[in-house]
Amino acid sequence: MKLIDNQANIQAIRKISSQFKTVSMEVDELLSMVINTAAEIVGTQYASLLLVQDDKTKKLQYYQSSGDHLGELKDIEIPPGVGIAGTVSKTGKMIISDDVQNDSRWYKKANEEGHVQVKSIACLPLIVDKKVIGVIQFRDKASGEGFSDADIEVLGKFARMIPNFFQASKSRRALGQEFDRLKEKYMQRYTIVGESEAIQKCIKMAERLSTSKASVMINGESGTGKELFAHLIHDRGPRQTQPFVSVSCGALPASILERELFGHEKGAFTSADSAKIGLFEAADTGTLFLDEIGEMPMDMQVKLLRVIQEESFIRLGGTETIKVDVRIITATNRDLEEMVREGTFRQDLYYRIHVIGIKLPSLRDRREDIPDLVAYFLRKHSVEGQPTKKINKSLVAHLMGYSWPGNIRELENSIERAIVLADSDELTPEAFPFESQDTPIDVNIGASLKDANDAFRHTFITNTLKSTGGNRTKAAKILNVQRSYLSRLIKELQIA
């Protein structure tokens, strides 16, 4: 038998406490360590942990057991107030019995079903917020002796420790669920939707660039998702756990943009009551996204070039050189090469920030993605707890016929507005009041109805095929007709 020793007791509890503080260890591992350590210190042959199943039945069920007994015990349920364990659970007071077989409180069914012959037992309650959540049992000291006062003191410490593990586990689960929720919300916010060849090509390029530190320039019309791609590059790379900081270079005057990028010291200008770090410092070890880089004034271009080259800068009004490790991603909807030729954008800066470029397609160049985008934005902007609005059969064709000068941003805003204003549970073309055909239908007054109908079908089918990149299967699905019928119409209407 291992005698109780104060130093050993202290060391064992310290060991368990240190393990308890680590988030990597699961609660079951901790509990197994606790009951085995307690049993070893006191010198008992067996230990087991029973938990209250639920607040209604109050039944106890075996949760942990030392040795190989859990398999025999796990199906045994002990009603509240029955047996020694049930009595402890009901009263919240420990029971020590050195002659279990003659103790009227002993639940003999545990002997019969568990094939366990018990001589002595120490049963202690596990209490959280004055509520019994279970009991812990220690059975049969190896020496054959009964449980001493010193034994009870040690076991009491362990019994008070165990409920903390469940509390911590519950908190960690809650934190984990909250983290997963926030992560899902974040990922939803920066989701790139689309299966078209044009957008998939850009996604693959962004993923390839994510592992590099090379400066990337993302070019595309307003509303095509340039910041989404900047996030994609950041989130898939080794800097994903570091800051992602963005600023619009066209939204701020040159003097304020300088303060935002490089920060300032106290007294650097009239209203500088305290020092402030800039975005370069905030993005250190992470990514700095400079949107609308083509709008940056020439004098700021010089200062930006210097920081990129030297990887250091001085705060406004300061003297100390600050080193930073920042990956630069820029975006623009302007033709910077043309601006370089015109002398409105520095050539040396252009080559620094345009090591690799990604050209994003406009929405009219990837119209086959509109059905997926519509479905995504419907889910995104539907009111929580209310059914998502249905899509009228003619709506997708209506939306695909529009040029979308504002690109995906315009599409999203249109869908959000339609959801709010629509009276029925279905979105129809009437909820999107714009001309849906890019190519005007040229029909002279006096033409026959058949000629007018043929002209309309020719234009409509041509636009639909254009939106699918010539894919007849996708076009037939959008038009809600059989592919064979569409092929016949194409031949009949002489569509090239």
C-alpha cells in the first residue's frame, strides 16, 4: 500500500492542476488522471465516477472507472436515493462504509450486474453551484483496512477539484462554439461564389499567390470583389493568423492618409494630443490592403515606395525608425499602365506593387454565375427565422439579361432591396425594375407578329448563350426548355 504523504499529495495535486490549465487535454483524460491518482494516494483498489443523467430523472450512470470495470458498469443506472451512491447524490453528503455487504443502503444490483464484490467504500458528492452533478466512489483499500480521517481529507480535496473540470470543459465548449460561429460568419462575409471558368481561374491564381510574400495588384471594375480576393490571399497563406488591415487611398486627403499609414507622435500637429500608431505598424507580420491605389497622390506615392523598399519608416513628427514586415496587396479599377505613360502614377512604384497581377472579370463576363449568386445573396439577406423567398422561373433570365454596370455589389444590393420590398414569398422580375436586354430588339412597325417573335427569340437566346459562354446545356436550364429544343431553335433562328 502507498502511504499518504503530504509532499506526495501536494505534488500530485500540482501535477493535475497544471494539466487542468492546458486546453489541449480533454476532460475525460483529466478525470481519469484524477481518480487514478486519488486511488493511488489513498491506496484503494478501485475508483469510479457516476454522473446525474438529467435534471428530470436524477438517475446516476457510470462515467469513469479505474481498471477494466467500466465496460461491466456503464449500463447500470442507479435511481435517486437508492443505494449508497443514490443517497449521496440526493443528500449531497458523503458516506463512508467499511462493511458494505451489511450496509442497508448498499445497492446490491451493482454487485449482481457489475460482478463486483465490494467490502468498503468512500462515496463523495460532486457539487457545482450547490447542485449535485454526480458522485465519486473509492472501493476497497488494498491493506484491507477501513478509510481513515487522513484518507477522507485527501479524497475530499479531489472531490472538490473534479467539478471544476466539468465547468472548464463547458466553458471551453461554449468558447469553441462561439469561435466556430464567428469563423463561419467571417467566412460567409468573405465567400467567393461562382463556378465559371473566369472566376475559378482567378481563385486558383489567388491561392497560388497566398504562400508568397510577393506584392499583388488586383485589377477590376468597382463591385467585382477585389477586397474578397485580398482576404482570400491573406487567409490561405502563412499570415492568416496575423492582422489584415485595409485602407481606401481614394477616400482620404493626402495629409490624413499619411497619418493613417505611418502614424504620428504627440504634438506632430495641432490636434495630436497623443501618439498613434499607423496602419503599417498595425499590419506588422500581416497584410496591408491598399484599395484604390490609383487615387493616391504623387507625393504619397514617393513615401509609400520608400517604405516598401526599406521596410521601415518614421512616424509623422518622430525621429525613430520603425521596422515592419508587411505584405502589400493593392487594388484598382483604373489602368495604371496608362497612368504611368501619362505621368500620373510613378513607374517605380508600379513595378514594386505589381509583381503579380490578378484581373477580375466583370459580372457581365461571368453571367453563368448569376444563379448561384442570387441563391447565395437570398440566404445571406433573408431575415433569420423566416423562410427564404423563392425565385420565380423567369427571374434568373431577367437578371442575366441586364449588363450590371455595378457588378456583384449592384446585384447584391438589388436582391437585398427586393427581399425587403417584395410582398409575396416569391421574387419576380417586377422586383427588379431595369431593362433586362443588353442588345436592343430591332423590329420595325409593320413587321408580322412571327417576325417580331423571331427577332425577340433570336436576341434573347443569343444573350443567354453569351452569358453561359456558349454552353447550351446551361442555357437550356436557364430558359427552362429541353436542350434538344434549344438546339432546334438555334438552327431555326440561324443563331451563330
